[in-house]
Amino acid sequence: MNLDGMVDEYLAHVRTERGYSDHTVAAYRADLVELVDFADGRGVGEPARLDLALLRDWLWTATERGLARASIARRAASARGFTAWMLRRGVIAADPGVRLKAPRAQRTLPRVVTERALADALAALADRAAGGDPVAVRDAAIAELLYASALRVSELVGLDLADLDRRRRTVRVTGKGAKERVVPYGAPAARALDRYLEVARPQILAAAEEHRANTGAPAASAVFLGARGGRLGVRSVHRLIASMLSSIPGAGPSGPHALRHSAATHLLDGGADLRAVQEFLGHASLGTTQIYTHVSAERLKQSYRTAHPRA
């Protein structure tokens, strides 16, 4: 089988057997299609003819085009995963990607919103929800739950009603690699979520039923619904949180991940154990969670420089 066919089989493998998300599979596809095209331009169409020199040349051309180091590192990881899989399948006799290196991606500190600023932003959403508009009530519940449980946006929109335990104030989420975890949420999120589920969500469903002929069947199992009764999408949540944080000073992303970053940092600032935060966030590696200790250290330095008379 040629390289094109092997890429298709590999992508099917990582989707079904490894449980990779659609976003991750799409990124792998883009990288590997580019690799196959590059190899084809060098007259290489068979897996057995793929070698380390060709892989290095492929990364080098991407570097010459000015791609970011993070993008180069991702391409190298895509190639390594692909060649390792072909070796396990017995398609190739040796793995040319095992020695493929890429520049280490620069890690920037994530944006963290202060507790006070977040409290004010959440209060503003609650004020809008007080008018009774079901979408406003839903938006307040979304923001409260994102911050309370530090969910990824994909985890939030994927929630079903069966994933909620309102008595224990916990939510079961399916994270990266199809890994499940149970995370708690607090009293403010519980109040906002209960109001949405008991009042606003039925109103959204009722309105959707009136237009069912045009919109199709509502997503009856989804926790968060769009205005037409379907499962709420990732982009809608991004727009909501970006609008919520737009007036808060600070550099960096302003989407849902800013709430996740902020929740993790606030937990550590409050004395939470690093491994407990790792489990809370669903990180496979403790090293990923440790970025938030750097955030806390930077915040401490800033406070020191601002407040200490001999800073």
C-alpha cells in the first residue's frame, strides 16, 4: 500500500482505537497529507522508502517558510506517531521517525483573570439572567460551570443530562483520549445550573418544538442547548466568554480556556495540592499542570515588585 493509503488507515486508528478528538485527527491529517505531498515530490510513494533524511528535509522546508516552533514540533510529533504505527503494523522494517527532532516549542504563560475581575464578570451575567431570558440564564450557567469545574469547552458542550449529579454537585466529563473524570462544582454554579435546567432549558426546548419542522429534533440529552434546541456548539461558547472577558484588562486569549487557566491558578493560590489539581484538570502529565505554579510565581513576583519598598 502507498503512503496515501497508510495515512488513511492511521487516522482511522487514532480516531477509533486511541480516541483522539476530531480536532486532533484533523491536525494530524493536515500534517501527514503535507508530508505525503512532500515525499511524492521527491519521488517517494512507498512507506519502505521513507527515511530520516526526507523527514528532516520536510521539517526544514516548513522552518524556512517561517512556521512557528510549535507548528514544527507538532509536525514532528505527527510524523513520529505515523512511522511508529507503521513499524508496529510490520509495514516498514525500521522506524525513520524515532530520531526525528524538532525545536522545543516556546511555552508562554497562560492568561489568568483575577478573582475580583471574574466575580464582577459573572455578576454581570447573573444580572442579565435576572430578567428571565432563557438564553441569558443559560449563558450564566455556562460561565459559572466553566470556571467552577475548569472544564475544557469541548467537555462542556459534550455534557449530557446523565453526566450531572446535582445532589453531589459533580459532573462526569470525557476528556482527551476518551478519559473520564468526575469533577465538583460549587454553590454559585449549582444555583445557576439548577435555574437553567429547571426553568430556561424547558423554555428553549418548548420554543424549538414550535419550529421543529424547520430545525429537526431537539437534542434532548444535551445539557446546554442552542436557541433552536440543538446541542450548543463550541463557537457559541467562545463568543460568550470572549464577550464576557472583553472589558477585563490583560493580554492573551480571552476564550473559555482563560477560565480554565484562571480556575487552576486560583486553586493553587488557595493552597490546593498540585496532584489534586492535575486530577481536577484531567492532565495526563504532572508537568502540564506545573505551568500553573509558574503562573503563581509570576503573580507573586509582580506583587512583590509593586508592594515591597526595596523591590
